[in-house]
Amino acid sequence: MNSQARPDAAKPGAPGGAAAPAPRSDTPTFVIHWLMVLGLLASLATGLRIAASDNRLSWRWVEPLLLQGDVGRWHIWSAGLLLSAACAYLVLLWRGALGGRLKLLPASLHSPDAEVRRRGWNRLIYWVSFALLGTAGLTGGLMYFAGGLLPEPTLAQVHQWAAWGFIAYIGLHVVAQLWLGGLTQLLKIVRPRMAYGAAGLAALGTAGATWAVIAGGDHAAVSALHMRQVATLPVVDGLPDDAAWRDAPVVTVHTLRGSNFPDGETKVKLRAVRNATEAVFLFEWQDSTRSHKHLPLVKTDKGWAVKESRYALNDEDNYYEDKFGVMFSRVPHMGGGAVQLGSHPIAGKPTQPVGRGYHATADGSTVDVWHWKSVRSGGIGQIDDNHFGPPLPAEAGKRYTGGYTQDPKQSGGFDQNWDKIAGSPYVRPKLLPKDLAALQARLGQLDLDPNTGDTQLLAMNKADTVPYSAELDTYPVGTVLPSVVLDAPFTGDRGDVAAVGTWKDGWWHLEARRKLDTQSKFDLPFETGVYLWVSAFDHSQARHTRHAHPVRLVLD
């Protein structure tokens, strides 16, 4: 028999062959172990929720078991806790001279001694967990701190494989402990004893230092957008050729996980200048096509149909216009503190149809949101000024949007050019063009392939339309009408931001102008310390790109 007694063996020389005391863990290992368990479980529950919200979770039955709400922030914190605990354990092994716990001898895996063999396999399982932890930490760190360095879909897939590996490891680890020494071996981690005090203090200090390094790196990853004062503001025409832009500092943000972009990624360049009362921003991002086919109406032999694929779920990903979003917040939390993920992340409110979640704040604050829509708000020379706030009341028969809504308006805007026909998949246009031939001449030869670029806005001006009537609806099958009707620009809070976007050679150029302080409770004033995020939409209703770290405004 091996000289190392089994934990459940009788203690040699004990009176009457009394059983040896149950094995116990040392206190530093006990603390670190449970910190790692907490970090691992929280990281799995939040990370898989993020994957589910991006439709990257194949096993959909897992989705109801996952955490919901502001899980992005919890995922980062849990990953930091896990890494801090792992570093603390390495220091404990070093300072406590405990490296033998993990020493792996290949020969032990097929030793004739059963106990040696069990211990060898148990240590191998530990090393598997270290490999999984290293893989998850490396891929997660690259996505969080170095977006664009490697293809994000590949990193995300490997990161998810590591997560599934950890789930398998938890079961394997429990079984291995039972195999090694039965229930007493498994329960030793809940029976700590005082030992390795000096090494434990060193490990605790290491955990704190690791957390501080992570927090410092997180803070350092926030770029500063310097908004310089200039004598003459740029003309808002979507052309980045004004003198003010030549010397304006540029911040480049690599955005990820958007539909229809190559690998879901696109770079966004930001510049901003101001005078004493107003600011102008320039946003430029890569997009291979200019998409203006926003839910076109097509005449069929049975009536008018909306060209769409998932619009009924508020998740249209083909027949939609290009868009761009800007979000301003006073806090640097991921998503400005206004991202609630899951199919039912807000208690007492409607379920989100595709399980992606809602934008809403949990603390009653307001996040200022600019939503440029290349056909709708672009057609009236504005950004649609919106905001995220506390969860809104649900209204029967209306789409629920969490805390996302438009700033109030007095007049103007755009309208959707159809009404649903009850009990039918078809719709009825609200307005028809006064001169169909003139409209078709302006739009040119339409290609309804959503991946084909467009030259003209698929929209009608309200002044060029007449109310729908069956007598006027003599158009042949195959006729295409716009689903967007443009009125005058918004007046009121919703019209605070003038904007013009142009597309050329695979790049959108969007200039936006607004007062430094609108005095509206729905807007944030532009001042040093306000944080902003940007999102690009490639003919997609909701699946925009995003980035983890904000950009901090600095008024020079």
C-alpha cells in the first residue's frame, strides 16, 4: 500500500483502530475556492445570457435559467473576481510551498496503486480547469480591451466553448473528489482549519492588487474626445471638408456584434468642435452599401404586402434603412446603465419577443439618445432625439419598448405609410403618390435585394401625396411604393439635433449640430465628464454594433 494513507483509512496506532479525522481544507484555500466558485457561476450565468441575447446560444432551453437585467456589468465584475482569486491562489501555492498539490506526474495516471492513480487524474482535472480559465480570460480580455485585434466571432465562439467546458468541469470535479476520498473528501472544502496564515495574507494582497490593475486598465481603456472651440463651426452638410475638421482630434472606436457588417464589425471615427453655444459632431463609419429600402410596399395580385422578414418581431434584419445611434450618459457603466438583457428583464412588464431585452434605467436616470435613420430622420435633415429612462407603462396593442421613447415634439416628422388589415397578412396604404410616374423616375430602377445599395431615399414627401382610395389604386401588380412619408422637420425637443449624412466609397459621413445645453430634461448638456457610445446599423432594425468602453467628452 502507498505510504500516503487514504483520507478514510483507520489511523495507524489509534486505540481500537479508530478512524482518522476527516480531512479539512486550510482557511486561505477555503476562501479562495468559494470566491472562485462565486465568480465562475456568476460569469457563466451572465455570459450565457449575453450569448443568448446575441442569438449565439444554441441550447435555447438554457435561456430561462439565466440571469436577466444589467448582466453586462455583472459579467465584467465576476470575471474580475475570478481572475483576482486565481492570481491569489497562485501566490498561496508559492508562499505556502504548496506546489505539490498540483504537481502532475504522467506516470501516476496509470499507476498500479489505485490511490496514486486517483490523485494523478484529479490533478489532471485541475489542469484542465486552468486551461479553460486561461482560454476564457484571454478571449474575454481580447474582446473587452482589444476589440478588432482578432475576429470577434471567432473569439466569442472559443469563449463560449470555454464556458461549456467549465460547466462540464464542475460535474467532473465533484465526481473526481468523490472518487478520490468519498463524501468526506468532497466536504473538506467546507471544513476549514487555520493554516498558512502568512501565505494567505499574501494571497489576499495579491487579489486586491489584481483587482486594482483590472480597474486601472478598465479606466485607461476610456478614450477622451476633445471638443475644441473654433471660430467658425462646420456647415452641417455631411461633407467632412470644413477647415474646423482638419485640426480636430480623432477618436476611433472599433464596434462589434452588428448584423450584416463583415464579421459584425465596423470602425467609427469621432470628431467634435464647438463655439460658445453649440457643438458639431462628425461621425464616420464603414458600410459597404448605402441601404434605403425601408420596408417597401409591393402590390401583389391579392393586395399590398410589406416586404419584410422579421418586422413582426421588431427584429427586421433585411428590409430596413441604415441607421446610427449615439448615447450620452453621466456614468461609464457598460451601455450607460440602460441595458436590461433577457426575454423578461423588467418585472411586471411585457416579454421581449426575441429575448434580446430592453433599454431602460433602473435608477430613474435619463440617458440621452440620438437615433439617425437614413430615410426617415435623414429625409428631414435631423437626428431623431430620443432617450432611455425608467420602464414605461405597457399599453394594450402597442409595441413595448422598455424605457426607450422619443423626446416630445410639437409638429413635423415622418409617418409609416400603411395600416394593417385585420385578419389579413396584407396592408392598405395610407397615401398614394400624386404622380406615380414622377416618383418612379426619381427612384430609378429599384432592386429589392436588401444587400444591393441604393442611390435614392425610398420615401415620399407628404405634399406629393393624396389619401388612399380604391378608385385611385389602379397600379399594376409589382408596383413598389415607399413605406415612409416625410413631413416637415420636427419642432420641439425631438427636433433639437440638425444632421445630414452622406455615403461615399464605403463610408457614411454624418454631421450633427446641437446646442451645448438645450435646457431639456430629456437631454444631457455637453460638458467635460459626459460619456458617449456609438452604434451602427447596416439595414437592420435592432441588431446594431456596440463597444464596451465609452468615450469621455472633454471640452477644451
